[in-house]
Amino acid sequence: MITAIVLIDCAADSIPEVAQQLADLDGVSEVYSVAGGVDLIAIVRVREFDQIADVIAGGISKVDGVINTDSHIAFRAYSHHDLEEAFAIGLRESD
């Protein structure tokens, strides 16, 4: 799984609408409205590196109201949560 964190500036009067449109895009797993230097942060998770461009340049950047994006590719996750398990299809290994 390849993860990208996308910082998004958007039109201030359309943050909720832009956030919902972003959340509906394939490859976008989460969208957060935030305080600080940007309006929204989107988490993109895809299986192939080439899909990053499809989701960010081909999807996120084309949503009406998105003014600017700043994308960061994650190399490694440091978490107590097993992200791979979150994306499993429900099959468990037999004992």
C-alpha cells in the first residue's frame, strides 16, 4: 500500500463541499478539515505508485474549489495500528 498525504488549499466558502467531493474520489481514504496553514488534508492510499498521479493530479487537483496542493509520499508508517489489516478482505490465515 502506498500512502500520500496531500495538503490542500481551497476556497474558504466551500470547504465542506470540497471535502465531500474529495472523500468520494477513488483512492482517497480520508479527508480532514484542519486549522493552520492549509484548509484540508487528504490521505490517499493506492496499491500502485502510478495511481498516485491519477488520484492527485487527475482527481484532487481538478475538484472545483481546490486552489493548491502539496503532496507528501509516506515511506514508512510508525503506528500501533496494523494498516494492512485495515485493508484486508476478511480472510484469515488458518492455524
